[in-house]
Amino acid sequence: MFFLTYVRRELWRRRRQAIVIALGLALGIGLVITATAAAAGVRNAQGNVLKGLYGVGTDITVTKKPPAASPAAGTRVQLGNGGARVCSNGACHTGAQKIDNLRSPAYGPIGESSVASVRGLHGVTGASGGLALTDNQITIPGTLGPSTRMPSPKSITVDGTDISHPELGPLSNGTISSGRGFSSSDANSDVALVDANYAAANSLRAGSKITLAKTSFTVTGIVSQPQSSNPPNVYIPLARAQALGKSNQDKSLQGQVNTIYVATASAADVGTVQHELSGLLPSATVTTSSSLASQVTGSLANTAKLANDLGRWLSVLVLVAAFAVASLLTVAAVSRRVREFGTLKALGWRSRRIVLQVMGEAIVMGVVGGAVGVGLGYLGAALIRKISPTLDATLTQPTGQHFEGMGPNGPSSSSPTVSHTVPVHMLPQISLPVLALAVGLAVAGGLIAGMFGSWQVSRLHPAAALARVE
Amino acid sequence: MYTLTDVNKIYQKGRRTVPALRDVNLAIADGEWLAVQGRTGHGKTTLLQMLGGLDQPTSGTVEFDGQNFSRLREGQLTDVRANAIGFIFQTFNLVPTLSAADNVEAALIPLGSRLGGRRSRVASALDSVGLGDRARHVPAELSGGQQQRVAIARALVKEPKVLLADEPTGNLDEGTRDEIIDLLETLWRERGLTVVLVTHDSTVARRAQRVAVMSKGRLSIQPGSPRPATTS
């Protein structure tokens, strides 16, 4: 009781100083909470993007690097004064033509039998194979003038979906907003599901026709995916994708997949299964959500970096400054109270009792600073939620096309890539552990400040303290 | 009560040594009122600090109730101060943020007594110095004389054996000075206290049973002492 009365009255007496200390700590704590909440928001947003890439429930994906393309493989378009010359599989044609091929430019083929082997691994609850392909369509004009620019390819991302395992893969994330989904009888049919955004942009609906690899597919349904996901434009049955698709070496993809989606029994099994997969498919790339995060670029990645780096260091700087100011002001306050403490020692107070008093005052300031800091943190998080623009995450993949041309500046060449940019809404999140950390930091700040003051008190000699003129 | 034998205290000020006490020999009996007179800087306060266990002699011994202060650890000395010695200072040394009652209660904190018991002892101590109605006032709301009364209540609330007063009237006007000395004398008589009072004021010193004079660190007892204390 006396302890609290003494603490309360002393802090009230030097309330300006106490407010400065508490506000300093509050600012530091508020920044820590805001930066951590922003980072958590970015992490969640990133998680949503990654989840959207491979679907809900997929913990691991297995892919393979594409083999080096032979010079004759792929489609090479040579533009010159005489017109266009298109070479595919060593065969060249000139004049106007339409190129439409379905390829796997990003991943190498994996035998379909591997999917069954993966299903048999310990800790794996499900696995399905798919083909992530890109359909490239280019229309080459018959005649070209000297100033004709290279034509831009139209790229459609296509997912060859294993209809018998709808719970895994990109389609698992979506809902059929119109028409119908795949049924088992569609396995060998030229039917397609189209992503809602792509359908809107290209005026497609259930019953429309879409051409892939020069084959006409009937759109049976429209698929809506979460906003932060990065869905393919079109889904077709896996068997049809295998029949029409080609590897980057122009080889058939019959009996092949290029992505295996794996679900594990629990998050704790991910590491073990990842290890098992590396043994089973030594040349494959085994990707978990954490390793995939490094491939994400765009403003989401920039924000993640900003939140992680700038936020963290700014918080640390402000906290260190707040701790230093709190310590200096506490030491100054103790210096002004030397005679008071000398008197208490003369009254029979032990040093540790006086130290406790000084520590108590400092900790109360820390706790008040922490409480205000938590409020500031919530305010900061709310502010970020309100003013933060929609972020985007971009994944870039090659199309497998090569352009060579002769322009006014000499020969030029390019290999176009296709980028998928996904809008992401960042929602800062404050968790209980973060709040606990904040309160801990505030108390630590108080303790550090109190320790400096206490160190001074413990060194006080009562006679010298009483002789101090104030 | 006190036996001081060949007590010397030398302070080091840079390369210079300053003797504050020189070969002080003194015996103070239980219940005695001793006044120590002398000019500023001649060792009066240093002597009082030796008696209060706030400082240790460079050489010689200070014995209190048979205990040699030099042989006690800091914690034991603190216990002696907490239980047996009351201090009064020239500048009152009240904690400015605490009320009169809280200041008095501060002297009971080291004794670990219960809150209820502390409160009644505090009220009784303030009543004994005539400030029962000012218990909730902070020092800034009290006059100098009232502040010194609070300091006296703080010194006596734990019922010490000894009261050490360092210029207790030094900051007070004559009228208030006399009131305080009257109060001290009354309390001394009623409680059978041992009082050592440092003063440069002869009027105050004359109220003591015995007067000692400090000059350049040396202590001498004035002729005529001891004598019974008398009220003015």
C-alpha cells in the first residue's frame, strides 16, 4: 500500500518526465506492433497468393526443371524484309500463318506413374498430377515492311486437371459460378472450364467455344477463384492436355505430368515428406509454400521487404532511443533525489527496498507506455488497413517462343515471357503473442531504465547522500 | 549508551587530507541530553553521523549499547538505525510527494509492522507533536515549524532509544525555535530518550544537560556540565 502510494505520488510529481518516458516507450511499442502487424498481413497475403497458385489443401508441389531446348526445338519466327519464316521441329514455312501450340515451357515432364509412388509415401494423404501449360497463339502476316514490329503472342495459361482428384490442384480453390464442373465422363472430351476473369475479358460463357492447340473446346462452366489467387485461364481434362501438349523439346506429353500436388497429414509432416520426395524423385524440384514465397515479386514482395526490414529496424531504433531516454531521465530523477534516498537510508530503509521503489516507478511507466503503445499499434494497423493500396504479386514464366528479326538497328531477338499479376489486399493482423511481446518490451524498457537508477541508488553512501545540497 | 574511543575521521579531498574528527573520546549515558556546539565545518555533523552509524571512523571505535559499529555489516547497521535511532535534520528532509502521515509512516516501513498498526502509531505520533489535523497535508502545505514537527514525529514514531538532531532549529525563526525545543524537551522527559543535539545556537545548547564543543575536530565538554535540563 505504502509502496503504491509512494510510486503514484512520485510519478505524479514528475508527471511531465513520466509522460515523456511513457510516450517514448509507447511510440516504440506502437511501431513494433504496427510493423509486426503489417508483416503478418503481408505474410498472410503472400500465403493466400501461394495457396491460390496450387489450391487449397496442397502442401507441397513437385515439378522438374525443363530440359535445355535444342536449337531446332520450339517455334522460331524469323522476320525479315522478305516476310516471315516460321520454323517448327526443323520444318520451315514462309508466308501468312497462324501458330497455336500448347507447351510446357516452365516445367519438365514427370512420368504419371510417379504420382502413384508419391501417394504411397508416409505422411502423404493425397497426390494428383497435372499439366501446367501455356497455349501460344500468334498470327504472322504474309508480308512485312521494314518498320513492321514483331507480332505479340497471345498466351493462355492452361491447366490439365486430373478429374479423378478434384480435391487437389488449382481447380480445388474455385467454385463454379455458371454452367457445370467436370464429370468423370469428360476425361477424354474436348471440354473446358474457364476462369471468370478471363471469361469476362474474352466474352466467354458456358457453351462458348475456345481454341487450344488448334482444337476447339466447349466451355462447360465458369470458375470463380479467390481474388488473391493466380488461377490458370482455362482448365481442360488431363488426358486431353497430355494428348495435345508438347514439352519444350517438342516431345509428346502422353503419360506425363509436369506438376504433382501433394497433401500431407499435418504441417509437421511437410519437412519429412519433402525429404522423402527428394529421394523418390532426385531430379525434381520439391516446393513448399515457404520456398515458393521467394519466387513472388511485385509490390507484395516489396511491401514484405519493407515491412520486414524497414519496419523492424525502425522499431528497433525507436525502442533503443526510447530505452535510452527512459534510462537517462530515470538516472537524472534519481540524482535529484539523492538526499531523499539518503534520508530513507537514515530511517533504516535497506538499499534493496529503495531499489524496489525506483524499479517500481520505472516499471509503472513501462506498463503505461506499453498500454498506450498497444493502442498506438492498433491505431497504426487500422491506418495501414485504411490507406494501404491494393498490392500485387507477379509470377513470370517463359512462353517458349523465340523471335529473331532484322531492324534498322541491326539484328534483334527476344523470348517473350508471360506474367501473372495477382491483386492482394493486405490486412494487418495483431496477434496475442505480439501483444505479449509488446508488453514484455515495455516492462523490459522500464526494467532497463530502473536498473540504471537502481545501480545509482545501491552505490549511495548515506552520509554523502545527506550532505548533498539540492 | 554510547562510548567513543579515540575516534578520528579523515576525508580525502584530492591530494589533501581533511581531518573532521580528531581523537574524540566521549561517553553518553542512557537518557542523557547532550548538546554539541561549534562553528560550521568543525565536525559536529560528522560526529552525529558516527553516532547514527551513517559513516564509519577512520580509526577508533564507536560503541552503541555494547555493539561496535565498525564490526557490524551494513545490513546490521541499517537494522540498528531502523529500530533504535531517530534522526532530525536542519532542512527537515521530508519526502515532498508524501503527506505528513505518509512521511511518518516511512519510518515504520523497515520494521515490517502491519498496516493497521502503522496507521494508529502514525496518528498517535502526529497527535503528540500537535499535528493530528494536518495528517493529509504534504510538506509544501506546512510551515517550517510544522514540517519540523512532522520530522520529529517521524523520528519518534518507532520509539527509538536515541534521537540525533542536526541543527533542528537552524531554519526556524526564534518563536518557532523555542516551540520546537520545548517539544523536544517534553518528549525527552516523557519518553526517557537519549538526545544528542547539534547546534550552533547557544540558547538551544543551554537547554541540554551537558554541552560539548567541537573545534577543529576536537571535542571538549564545557565546564559546569553535567547539569539537569531546565525549561526556559
